[in-house]
Amino acid sequence: MDTASGKVLWDEDTTQPLTTVNRVAAHGGSLNGSGPAIANGMIYTVSGYAMWNKWMPGNVLIAWSVGGK
């Protein structure tokens, strides 16, 4: 979000099916736990939390970078 205007600058659906770096099919799920880690221009988060079968399961560690690098 833009800190001055509050406008959403970026939004991502982490529950979608994904293809991993090693070409294994995966899917995201609930985000529940610690927040994302940010290091060296990358954002990392785990997507998929299914404790007690109450949330959406998933199985990915998602990494984003500025400009998709």
C-alpha cells in the first residue's frame, strides 16, 4: 500500500495453483503464522496452513522480487 494515499499498489492471490522452480505442481492456501521474510530484495512467505483441518491447506514457499527477477 502507498503510505501517503493508502492506495493498494500490489495484491497477490496465494491460494492459486503454482508451478515450483523444480516444476512440481503445488498450491497455496491459508496464510496463518509468522509474517513474510524480506531479504536482499526478495519477499518470502509460506502459503498453506491446515492445522486442525480448519484452514486451507497448501504446500508452497513463495518468493517475489521487484521486477520479477
